[in-house]
Amino acid sequence: MSSPSSRPPLRGTRASTSWATWLFAAVNVARKLKLDPELALRAASERFRSRVLAASELATSEGGSWDDLPAEQQLAYYAPHG
């Protein structure tokens, strides 16, 4: 993981400010629910990764190449694994 000082700063745009506010609020909700927001995000990331891997394997088994598929075809493979 990169250190905070090596990350690019927020641009200060309305969208980035709104996004940051939303993230902060989501973390606070998780804490009030006695959840660890970092662990919840890691679990969600792993579920996403597993779904993409399963979709990629399915595409490959049908003769496709995940990286060469247009986004809408990737989604068609991805959606059934949710």
C-alpha cells in the first residue's frame, strides 16, 4: 500500500469533495453498527475478485478472452455469479 504522502491529493472538485464526504459518512455508519469498515471493504473486494475470476473462467471455457471482451459481454458473464 502506498503511503499517504505518495498518493495524489484530492483535486478539490465538487465530485471529489462529495465522494469524500460520502465515504466518511459510510465509515461512520459502519462504526455505529460495530463493523470494522476496513475489514468490510476487504471482504467486499474479495467477493468482487472471486466473481470476476469466475466470469473470466467461464468466458475462457467458452472460447473467449476476458480482456478482449467488450464491457457489456463481460457484464453478461459477471452478472450470473452474484
